[in-house]
Amino acid sequence: MSTAAERNTHPRPGQITLRGGRIEVGGTPSLLLAGEVHYFRLRRDEWAGRLTQAKDAGLDTIASYIPWIWHELPNGELDLTGRTCPERDLPAFIDLCGSLGLRFLARPGPFVMAELKNEGVPHRLYREHPDARPTGWDGTSAPTEDLDYHHPGFLTEAERWLGAAFEVLAPRQAPDGPMVGVQLDNEVGMLAWVSNTPHLDDIAISNFLDWLTDRHGPDGTAKLLGGDPDQLVAAVRGGGDPAQSLAFHHELGLWARDDFAGYLRHLESFARDRGISAPLLINVHGTGGGRGTTFPIGISQLAPAYRGREGVVAGSDYYLGELTVQNVTDLYLCNAILACVNGPDQPATSLEFEVGTGDYGDNLDGLSSPESGVHKTLLTLGQGNRLINYYLLTGGRNPVIEGSRDDGIPRIAFTGERHGFAAPIDPEGRTTPAFDALASLLEEVREYEPILATGRQLTDDVGFGFVADHYLTEYAHPAAGDRREQVDDLERHRGFGARDALGRAIVLGGYHVDAVDLQAIADPASAWSAGTAASEAPRTIVLGTPRTLGRQVQRRLVDHVRAGGNLLLTGLLPDRDHDGTPCTILADAFGLASAGVRVDRRDASGPYWPTVTGSGSFPLDADLRVASAQLLQAPAEATVLLRELGSGLPCAVQTPLGAGSLIFVGCDFPAAHLGNWHALFARLGVRPRVRIDADRAGLVTVPVTSEHGNLLITVNVAPYPINASISVDEHEVQPLTTFPARGHSLLPW
């Protein structure tokens, strides 16, 4: 990475510069297309062959975890040069990459996950620093191998390890060497989230109390906690009030976000002090079960660690399986959200981009088509990602590790001897259909690299609203009923909307959007917003919201509409802030009030199936079943769009305010009826610039424009062929043609 002062000089060949959301190599905007190759899972005599396969596929960069648990010997000494085992010779592997014309992306932890024991941390740390293991709710021990990032013993040991790794990496940095980036730790905060185990050990509680006092003052902290700090400590350890309150959970989430940022900034400073000048990368976690609806939790947890920081870049961690009409929305909108919290120089990247057969359990539990990796790549590059690391490119074998515990397997990982069953190159070095598809894809991508390395997506005048605090749901006290109800509501209605209908209407409806960081716009002075100013919102904002919506965001949305903007809101009518305080700023401004909620039910009173019908102003071809309907009391000037049949009350209205307009849709309006959604957007003056005239749903496009030309990316995520013509800004660019099932096209225009 070049410093700000160096940016005005002529870059050296191979010098990596982050500028204007691009990655420049020797001054030329470039794509970095990497593959993950775990040198420690291969015999040393296999290294060259696997690297050659990667290069033959069209990749230019090799990434690898550098596991602490592999390089630390039972006596605590470190071997990074191969003196005890040739597969520990890290300098030789990096130098081999360079000699083959490949760059290297280093991922030294301390945590690396990768199915390694202890997530890649040596057993010794858990023996010698048992109090570094965090305790969670009611003093229970963490069920994972998590450690308190700020524990002095862990930090000292982690710095010792990283210092040794950086001694190998620093002399091999670009432009003089092949190393182009260093990842800081891995998926920070993920273990605490997935286990619902916030760090509440003695050190963490002390830090939390200090943070609360700095934020609210002693009196404010006492009021927030319902008593003095000793009561908080007792409550956390005993599970009583105030640890179950909504206010406590909100403050805990905000503190954890700040705590993770402090840890990663410490690693950033340590790396710079040890001579690492290359870009530093942060891996953002959050997908699971083939879906990305929880991915913004990782952004919420980690964005303050990288937002606007020079030379620091975030990367996605995507595991979505087969790309279908169900999850293509997840990929598209997660890409948008990840980009919206970046500073102007920070490019979007992906540090773990799933590719392969999908048979992760080596049991034929599931298979992904080769085309799924192709489609995910094309959409992600079209949305502006400049680096993709295909994970895992090649399988291998887990080596035996000295000093392993009696845990049933004497190897470095818990997956058995073979590892990487689903990779495009299997553990024995044989290629799979996924490899052939990747090689063919990269040949296409290289043809259009000047456009993809510099381009931006052509978007409509509509922005997808992102509220970071809607994703502060990683922690919920097991006995906190109010918190559980709040989390359930947030998970159902936030982001992509109930039943993901809002997101699918956008992506499968042919709209192209950037995400809008509403919290940063609403409160530029907040800790969330620090680092870089948020981009201004377009004229129309769409937002899926539960009952919970912060007062500053509510106020900002009202001001947006009053000044001539539009708002399409789906979900429930917001009536409280994140801490549970009543807040009806938005509803009051538009004269709306809740008249109850009708939901699917089957109880002693009998079944109830909510159904909505259209109006004279918004006719429907047929009444539509929904899972829930927010009933409304609306002012006389509101136009009723939908009514819930059983009650006869409105559940969707359009109402003016100042120079703008709000459409509130209080039901999970089915996404399959795209014509209805087009009609809703048209009422706000929004029409897609890319028009898809198709005989059925399933096409997704990304129009890319740059100084090197324009490119229309089209993928068919449906399992059937689609006949369609496509125009951009009313100019036909694709005459009527048939897109094969799971096919794609790249069309200059």
C-alpha cells in the first residue's frame, strides 16, 4: 500500500495502491483473483504442482492461512523456516509463489478457524491462561474455543506469534516481493455471536463499566443499570435485572462493537510498527445455511474497525451454496451493504468466496453446480469487488501435530486425514468440474478486466436502507423474554423484509441499488459513523423495519420526505427505540397509528389466515394471502392501497408530507407478484433503467459502466430457460433471446 505522500509519485511496478475504490498494481487498476492453498496441508513436493494448477486456472494470487498451532512446537518455540519439518518453511512457500509469478495474501491469525483445533490457537494458551477463556451469561463458560481478545496473557502471546510471522512477511512485501496483503485475525466476534456468549469475564465487565461511564457518566450509568456497578456485576453473574433489560442488551452490543474495533486497531498498529506496509484486511463473517440474511451482523460487529481507515480493507466471507431465486437477493444486497460503510478509497473485496462442489461433509449431503460459482463471481465483480479469494481452491491432508491432546485424532484439524473434499482441486490433486468452470470463467473475466477493475454499477434513483443497530442481535439473555421478542421481530422484518419479499422485489424485479447507511446519515457524530462520511441518500429510500427503529433514524427519514424525498417502508410501524423507549416520531409525522396486527394462527378460537385485497387506487388481480398484516389508523389525506379482508382496515397506504411521499406496506406482500411491486415503485416515480421483458422470473442483471466501456452482466438463476429482451435507458442492448437454465452472458453496450 502506498502512503498518502507516495500517491503523488510515479508508482513502482508491483506497488499496491488503494485509490477511489480501486486496487492499483503499479498504477494500473487491476483485479486480484486469488485461490486459497494451504501449504501446511500439502507435502512440500506438492507445492509447485498445486500453485501451477492455480495459475493455469487464471488466478494471479495465492492466499493461505498461516496457523499458529502448526508453527508452534510443544515446547513453545516457533518454527517458521522448516527446521523441524519442511512443510513449516513459510519463506520457501511465499518465495515459490513469487517465482511462479503469483502474488501472496497472508492470513496469520491469531485465530484462523479453517477446521483447525482450537481455531488455530496452540493448546498451550488454554493451559497457561485459563482465565483468558471468556464467561458469558450467568457466569457460564464459553462453549467454544473463544478467548478474550483483550486478556493481557493472550495479547502478549499473540504479539509474540505475529511478530515472528511479520519478520517473514515484511521483507517479502510488494513491490519488492510477492506479498500484497495481510489479514488481521479472522472472523472477530463470530464465536461469541454464534454461541450467544458475550465476553462477560472479570476483565470484560471492568472494561464494559469503564466504557459505560465514559459514555453516560457515573449518574447516567447508574440510572441505566438501575443501580450501582456492583449491582450490574451481580446481575450479570446471576442473571437478574438489569442484565435482562432491552437497554442493557443494546449497550452491551454497542460496547462489543467498540471492543472488537479496539482489538483490531491494536493489531493494525502492531503490524505497522513491525514494518507491514501492505494493505491490511478484515474478514467479515455472517452467512450460514446457504443464506446471507445474517451477514450484516458481521458488518455491524466489525465496520468500526475498518471504516475509512487508510490501508485497511474489509472482505466478505460468503458461503451460499447453489445460487437460486431464494438467495441471489442475499448476495446482491450483502455486497451493497458491505460497500456502503467503506470510505472513498476502500475497495470492496471477498476474502472467502465459496467455490467447489458443495460436498463439505464428504458424504454427498449436497452438491452445487459449477455454474453457481460462476454466477456469484460475475454479480460480485459487477457490483465493484476488486479482490476475490476462492476458498478453498485445493484440498490436502491434515498433518499429524506434535503434542496433540488425546482427542481421538492426532492431527491438526478435526476433519480427519483428508481435508478440502469440496475444493475444485481435491485432496489428491485431481480437478473437478468446478475447476473447469472456474478456469473458463476467469478467461471471460480477464477479457473485460479493464471495465471490471474500474467500473461502477449503474443504479436507479433508489437506495436500500441499512440500519446497523437492527443487526445488534447476537446476544440475548436466555431468560430475557422481552429481548427474545425484540430479536424475533428484528430478524423477521429487518433488511430484506418479512419473507425476504422486499429484497426479492428489488433484485428479481430488475432494480439496481446501492445501500444507504441510514445511521451514519442520521448521526454523523456517532461512533458508528466515525472514519468517513456517509454517501447522501438518493431521492427514494426503501427500508424493511420492525417495531424497533432508532429515534435519530426516524427523524432523519421524516426530514428526508419533508424535503422532497420518498420512502417505501415495509414491515411493522416503528414504535420504540433500540433500548425499548417508546418512539413514534415517524408514525406521528405521517399521522399513522397501529390498529393491531393480524397473523397466521391456529388456536382455541380457530384458525386465521390474513389476506389482503387491493383498492381503487391500487387494484390487484386477485386477493393475496400474507403471513401477517399491520393494521392502520390513517389520516384522511392518505390513499389506501391495501386492506386486510377480515378487519376491513388498511394495511398499506400512501401519504404525503411536505414535498415528498411515504408508502407504508404493513404486510409481507408476495415477491412473486413483481408487477404489483413495479406499480408501488412507480407511484414514487421509480422505474428501472434496465428493463427486462421476460416470460418468467429468474434473470438478474448488473450494468457496469466505466471509462473503458460498459458491460451488462446477466445471469439466469432459475432452473428453467427464460426468453427475454433487455434494454438500458430505453436502448435495446439484448434482442429477444433464450437464456439457458443457470446460464449467463456478458454483453458490452
